[in-house]
Amino acid sequence: MDVLQEQEVAVAERLLKIKDMSNTIHEEVQNYYGKELQQSSDLKTTACCTLTAPPKHILEALRNIHDEVQDKYYGCGLTIPDQLKGLRILDLGSGSGRDCYIAAQLVGEEGFVVGVDMTSEQLAVANKHLEYHREKFGYARSNVSFVKGNIESLDELGFELESFDLIISNCVLNLVVDKQKVLNDAFKLLKKGGEMYFSDVYADRRFPKTLQNNPILWGECLSGALYWNDFLNYARNAGFTDPRVVEDKPIGVDHKEIEALMGDIKVYSVTYRLFKIDGLESECEDYGQAVSYKGTIDGATHSFDLDDHHNFPKGKMITVCGNTYKMLNDTRYREAFDFYGNWNTHYGIYEGCGGKIPFSKTADGEPTVSCC
Ligand SMILES: C[S@@+](CC[C@H](N)C(=O)[O-])C[C@H]1O[C@@H](n2cnc3c(N)ncnc32)[C@H](O)[C@@H]1O
């Protein structure tokens, strides 16, 4: 066997291993979410539990959602960004459909939401209430559909490439074995300027194999959680060059035996937004650009939060790095901002959100601070 053949065999063996592991985990997860759990309060820990109160417009949308759908909600964050009118949205691991039905109201009748889940019982609840919600929203036709499928095979579910404006997901990636594949496929399904906006559980280190093999820890969204640096590398490999944190919170597991098994491992619920934009830089660079928010986004009349460190008060000119400029200018947010500057002047790395000097001394001979 030559080197190329050996490499091909190694890749095939790796894929077979992932497939074997996936099959076992799928059965366990389907059993957990389809049979073991009947409602949110059956969860043993607080890992799959949204921590912050939703804003007013989401609370209003929640009031229209059927109790049975809400009872079977197992999300860990708020996965509904702003400015959704008219969008085509895909929800990965949509469960009983709560987030799909919230989004369906915000995209309006001209938008559309597709939910994918592999657990029949969860899908049955989601589908059962399609007509209830259509009527409640006052739409002539339902703008939601649910598809049974495995999100590790998104490329086999018949979705057109670059056909979604937004991909959301709530507490699901941690339950999946081939997380890189899900991110790769999601990137391909997004239109240019689209984004993946999702909440999940992350850990401060890699979970040991013994804990990954524990079906309760996996089912409770704990031991499948990615070490956050692994996630950042997967996201960048998929093409999402500059992942942005929207919100993060430590999770208290609140279960003595599970805490004992986890030892020092700490877990967090984090909402990330990953834009699909050409030419984003791996380090934010300053081109001397600025933006001013017009106050036109629904639910954000006075100020708009792009992420956890970019707040734009209405009417105030704010300097931004090149990546942030693109996240506002090359996306659905474009109409909501005035833009200033161009790409002709380069001021180097923007200290506010980029890297530090990668050398031991500054130009003045002062020692620099290492990031490690
Ligand atoms: C923690 S629940 C979250 C459900 C929903 N997002 C919510 O917020 O209520 C995880 C869901 O992901 C689904 N799921 C897990 N792995 C999946 C996979 N590989 N493909 C499709 N669905 C999956 C499960 O069936 C379950 O409904």
C-alpha cells in the first residue's frame, strides 16, 4: 500500500468509527428525548435550561405557543436574533418546535421556518400543532414545516445549497458526534451574508471518554459538550472565520452524583453567532471605519447589540474593526446603519477586539504581555 492508499484507509476507518459511535448515540438520545423525558422538569440537571428572561417581543410571541410544545422545550439559550422579517430559517434539532414557532411569527407570512429533528415523539408534538399555530398567527398558509432527519447528514436531506438566511439551534450540537460535519454542512446551506445563531453547552476542557460513554451525562447535554477551543477551531475550519459570543453563563449542574462524576469540569451555556461573509479576517483589523445605528430594528429602538462587546446606541457614531463593519454592511443589518470610511487606510490590529503585539517588545522597547 502506498502512502495515499494508507491515508484513504485511515480516513475510511475514522468515518466508520464515527458512524458506529453515532448510531449508538442516536439511539440513546432518541430514547432520552422521546421516551425518558416527558417535560422540561424531568431533566436531572439544569444544563438544558434557558437562563435569562427573553426580551418583550419574544415573550409576546411565546404567549401564542401551545402548552404542549412549551412543556417539551429543552433549550439552553435564546436562539432568536433580531431583524427576521421575510427570512428563511432552518432549526437544527428543533424538538417540539418552540423556537420554530417563535421564529415563524417574527419572519411573518412571507418568511419560512424548517425544523429538523431525528426523534419521532418530539416531531409528532411539533407537527400536531401546525394548524393551531397557523390559526393563532392569522396566516393563510402555515410557514413552518418539520423534517425527520439526522443533522449529521444535512447534505442528504434535500436542502438546496445557500438557501437559508439563518440557521438556529438550541442545545443540540453537544448531542451530536460529528460536530465538524454539522458546521461544514450548515455553512454550505447558508446564503452569503447569512448566519448561524445558536446556543449550546461548552466545557473548560475535553470530557474524558468514560464520561462521554455515560448516556445520562450525554443526554443531559453535558459530556458531549465541546471544549470551547475545539469548537472555535471547528467553526473556523467550516468557514466561520470570526465567531462572536452573544451571551454566556456558567451552568450550575445542581445534581450531587453528576457533579461528583464531573469533578473540576466547568460547563457554560453560550450563544454564538457565526456569519458567512467573504473576506473576514482571523484577527479584527482597524481600517478607520465607523457606523451609526438608525434605531430601525424591531425590539431594538434605542440601541442594538451585535454581540457581547458591540453595542450601538441609536444615532451615535461608533468606530469599528473591518470584520464588524462587514457583519453590519454585508448582512441583513445593512439598511439599519449608516456607514463611514473605506478599506484604503489600514491602522493595524484593533486593540479593542483583536490580538496583541506578537513580539516580545513594543517599538518603544517595552515588554509586551503574553496572551498565554
Ligand atoms: C436538548 S433537546 C433541544 C430541543 C429543542 N431545540 C428545544 O430547544 O427544545 C435536543 C434535541 O436534538 C435532537 N437531536 C439530537 N441529535 C440529533 C441529530 N443528530 N439529528 C437530529 N436531531 C438531533 C433530539 O432529538 C432533541 O429533540
